[in-house]
Amino acid sequence: MTATSNDPLVIAGTAYQSRLLVGTGKYQDFAQTRQAIDASGAQIVTVAIRRTNIGQNANEPSLLEHLPAEQFTLLPNTAGCYNADDAVRTLRLARELLDGHKLVKLEVLGDAHTLFPNMPETLAAAKTLVADGFHVMVYCTDDPVQCRMLEDIGCVAVMPLASLIGSGMGILNPWNLRLIIDQARVPVLVDAGVGTASDAAIAMELGCDGVLMNTAIAGATHPVLMASAMNKAVQAGREAYLAGRVPRKTYAAAPSSPTSGLISPATSK
């Protein structure tokens, strides 16, 4: 493979030039949300249907006024859902509000303290949604077996957490991510736990197809500047992955300059 500018992320048959997906929550207002999205270069933006107005509340400002569906791919998500039934109901509402929109992000949480995924409920919801015609991108644990189960169900992307949602702890288990990436036949995107640009670059260098984040940008001191940094980090990490890093060695480093053909020092006066 060769690193080029024409290296799209393909999800459910649609190509995207940006491999950074971003959330729309926690900003000070919709105007700042739009500024950060623009700086990130993201084409796919997640929307928490239970927390963000996209038309269900007619008398309140709508996110769609700032992020129109003609310019961005909206990714409705089920943030705040703790069982399969609530998640399915929420995404069916999103489909109705967005005129039949099929691409969605499924997340079913286990508890309010850690926001760790409830995998039995996630698997149940995924089966129902795929059978109902949705294109499901799914937040999940970094368990290679369960990622394969979600892929076998028909999910269009698996999104293992790097660390807990909002923690900013970065990638705590790169070995599991590598196992997931090596076996996957669908895109693998890190979801949750990214704290700064280096975390995003590492995820991409490992071979992830993309990164999804919200708190790392919206919670930064300067969100728009951080969005720009994340944009660059994802691009740099992808290029580094495609370029192929030098192998790690446990012994002394090899010299950069050749050792053959050197002029021998004078042996006599």
C-alpha cells in the first residue's frame, strides 16, 4: 500500500475522505459545535437522539440548522440507553425524523458510572436493527470474540472502546485492538477514551480505520483548536500506518550510514 490523499474510509458502501468522526455534545452552543466540526474536517457527526433536538422539539433550536444533512452524514446514536428495547426504539425514532436514514450508531450502556457497554443487550439490539434494515455501527468492548459476533450479525463497523467514555485515558489495550483489526472484515474504529492528538495518531498507526470522539474536543480548553489538532493527528497516523514503520529491535540500533567502503585510517606516519 502507498499513502496517498485518495484513501477513503468506506462504510456501508459510502466513501468518506475523513477518518475522524466527531460528536456534537458538550459544546457551549450550536455555533461552537459547527466551528469545531469544520476544524475537524469530519464528514460523519454523531447525534445523541435523547439529548439533542433534531426536530422532535419544534419550539427549540435544532442542531440541523447548523449541521444540515445535505452537508454532513448524521449518525444518530443511542447514548443514554441501558437496554436493547430502548436503543431500538430510539433509532426507529431517528429514522422517522431523518426521512428513512439508515446509518446509525448503537450503544447500550451497562451502568451510569462507567458507561461500559452492556454486551448481551448490545448483541440483542444489533440483531433487531440489522433485521430491520439499519446499517449499524456499534460501540463495544475490545473483545475480539464479541467483535466477530457483531460482524457476523451484519454490523457495518465495530467500534471498540480505547478506554472509558470521557476518561481521556487513551488506548489501554493495544494488543486487543490489534487482534480485532487483524480478524475484521468491516471497518474498526476506536470509540471512547481518546484524550489528545497523540492518542488518535496511535490508534491510526495500529491500523484502525478511523476514530470517533467527542469529549476530547468539546472538553478541551480551546475546542476548535483541538479539533484541528485531531484532524491532523488522524491523517498523520493513517499515513504512518500505510508507510510501514521500521521494526522494533531489542538490541543496539543499527547505524544510519553504511559501514562498507569506508576509508581506513592511516597505519603509518
